[in-house]
Amino acid sequence: MDLKIFEPLRNLFKDEVRSMGELMAIPKHVLYRHPFPGPGLAIRIIGEITQQRLDILKKADSIFIDVLRETGWYNKVWQAFAVLTDMKSVGVVGDERSYDYVLALRSVDSVEGMTADWSRIPFEVLELASRRIVNSVDGVGRVVFDITSKPPATIEWE
């Protein structure tokens, strides 16, 4: 095998890693994936990490990303994802009260990740994502959108 090692990647910012990836001809669908490089889903679960909560987050995050792709917003934002909070909120399903998790959607625009501003995704796109999530992900009863910039917040909710 004829391999080359590029080190130290850990000292580079995301935009620099992507530039290196372009030089190495890494496919764009991999290179421009949200986030690249970045953490796994467990960091986006506030509180106890269980298989059930991980399944809820996987489904909700997938729906959010699918909606962004369908509406042409995926490549317009720098990073987007869902966060499963440890809060529950009352709602109504049919004629019954429900008590399900609050899910936060987060999307930011940045160049290097040191600073970031929240993405101005149209309300219609956020509404579509919210509706699909609460109608198809058992355990999610409310969806909120984080409009906090970095700083003072971080991009992740860890």
C-alpha cells in the first residue's frame, strides 16, 4: 500500500482540514458532511445516554438533515444537528396529554469554528423539520431552535 500520513491534523481548524481533504481528492459528500471532523451523537444527548434516547436522537437528527437537503439548505449552513435535552414538556396527542422530550435544533455558520453565528434558516424550513419530527419520532413532543451565537455559547451543547 502506498499511503501518506498528514500530521498533525489535530492542530488544524475545520476549514484547514477540508482544504487538505480537497487536495487529497476526498469526495465532497464526505468532506462537507456536518460536522467534519466532529463528535458523535452521544455528545448531543443531555443527561443519561441510553439506547432509547440515542434512537430518538438518531431519528430526529436524520429528519432535520433530510429536510435541509430537500430544501437546499444543507450546503448553505456550516453545521446543523439536533440535541436531545433532558427536559420533558406537556403536549397533546389525540385526546390524551403526553409528556415527551424537548428537542433542540442547532445550525450555525462559521469559517473556522472559533466563532459562529446562528443560521438564518427560513421559518418554513424549520416548521417542516419540526412537524416531521414530532409526527414521526416517538418521545419528542416539542422542538425548539437555538439562536445563540459563539461566543458566548459553544457550537455543541455539551
